[in-house]
Amino acid sequence: MAIPAQRDLVAARAAITSWLAAQRPSAKEVWVGELAAPGGTGFSNETLLFDAGWTEAGRAETERLVLRVQPSVYRVFMESDFESQYRVIDALGRSGQVKVAPMRAFEADPSVLGAPFFVMGWVPGEAPADVPPYNEAGFLVDMAPAQRQELWLSAIEQLTAVHRVDWRAAGFGFLDKPERGPSGLAQQIRYYEEALEWAAEGRPQPVVEAATAWVATHAPADAPTELSWGDARIGNMLFHQGRCQAVLDWEMVSLGGREMDLGWWLFLDRFHAEGSGVPRLPGLGTREDTIAEWQSRTGQRATNLEFYEIFAGLRFAVVMIRIARMAEEWGMPSGDMETNNPVTHLLAGLLDVPPPPPLVPPTV
């Protein structure tokens, strides 16, 4: 389910052209090509692709650009700290510590496109698809197992590059939310407690409520405050010739810690295989391979994975509630999707609590 078209692309092209010209006052003949709004770009961001050009100092220049707009029609996440995403990606790119898209500009004024947005340079590559799951269709299926292993190792390399970043030295203090707790993990737990209340709006969520209670009583007391990418998975990476070229989608970035990312990575790996009813592709690193490679590259033992995988399931389940509600609001019947979906089934298994009834396709 892709995000429906949210704007008039002809009017948006004119607005972006005027904005770009203002960003480059010494440039002449500024132009913006036709905008493309790619399908399947996720549930929480509007993305526009386009070529742009100008003449400056007598030289013509062109660049392929990507523009992401802060959610305004419907929010999947309780808070959209949009500028923080830009600041994190920009700082990481300037440092060279993690492969990210080159950031070009942030625009806070909503009058241009109706909401703040940022612009980044286009990076060549392809991300494994969510729908259909990459274990079933797409470029990974066409690879030999040895090629998939090379891609997987490159992905783990960039995942652990995130985890080697010193958040204080990088100037990421703005991610600290002490009003929610004394540590990055405590802040994330409190955030998702609030997010569940916001998303559910009083409707019962048996599995997610059980997970929330379990997480509250099993959180590791000594969890370090460290940078966490948040939505850590190969579907949020661009690959070219078997190598990761960019780490994408930082809207869940926090100081929840590196092991929180590993738990999310493992849970999402299960979701795209077991949760989708398809076998994993050979070469994409087993659970044991992933843990061992992560530990080797970070120099840290993964000592609380049961907690972090259940917490991952809780976080994803809250997102699924919002996606189900979004579908309903856009006239796409979702049946009992908000309480009964592959995420809640996997999460119930981890918690050893009664699962929802067998999945029922929504009626149209």
C-alpha cells in the first residue's frame, strides 16, 4: 500500500523552481524537470524525485535531487521531528562515518510546499522491496547466494558504522529527551507507551498491551545511551553492485542504543520471511551469523536480545495500528489489521501469549 498522491505535481514543480532560484541568487536559468512521486516509498514520508539545473559563473550544472516532505496529511509516528532527521543525516555525511545521501538544504517555511522539507542528492542504487517481500521477488532473488552474502556483509558494515558514532562528539545532544527518562532506552520506552495511547485511541490492543507491560518490567537497568538508527533493516539501504551506498530513513533515530537496532534488525528479518510466509534467501546471513558479525564489528556482546526483539515487536505493532487507521481513513478497508497482523502474531510468539485469531483478509 503506497501513499496516495498528496499534491498537484505541476504546482509543486513551479514552487520548487522558485525556491531553488532563491537558494542560488547568483545562478541564472534555474530549472526543475518533471517531478516523479515513486510508489512504494513507505507510509510516513512523501518523496519527490527530479532533475534540476542552473547556470552559474558561465557554467551549466545539473543534479538529480530527492525531496522529502514532512508528513502533513497523516502521521504514522506520534512526533515527526523532521529537522532532527536532516541534522543527523547531514552531520553523518559530513563526518564520513556512515554512508548517507548528501544533504543539500532544509526548508522550515511551510508556505513553499505546505510543510517543511529537505532536499538531498540522489544516490544510485536500489533498496530491497517490502511489498512483495524481498525474499519473494526483486533483485535479491536474482542474485547467487555468494552475491547475497556480499550484500549482507556490506549492510552489516554500515549498520555497525552507525554504532561506532560517538553521539556527543557528533553533536547529537538534541536527540536527548530527558523529560521522558534518564537514559536513551528509558526515553524510548516512555515514547512508545505514549505512542500506543495516541495510536489506539482507547481501542483494546491485547498483544501490544501485553508487550508494553513486559517491556516495562524487563528493561535492562544498565543500557547505555548510544546512537540508534531506529529503522535498521536492509530495506532502508541503497545497494549498487552488491555494496551499500546509503543508509536511508532516519525518522526513528534516537539515543536508544546500538542493541536496540540489532533487535529491530532481527525482528524485521523474521517479519519479511516468517511473517510473510516465505523462506529466507540463502546468503542473507542467519540470525546466528548476524549476531556474530555484529558482535565482531562492534566489540560488544549482545546480552539483552530477548528484550530488544520484544521491544522491536512492540514498536512495529504500534506503527501497524497507525497504518491500519490510515488505510481506513483513505477508504481502504483494513478489517482487523490493527490488532491482527503478522507483527502481532510474531510478537505473541515471543511473549508466549495467546495470538490473535487466524488472519482474515479485509473485505472490499
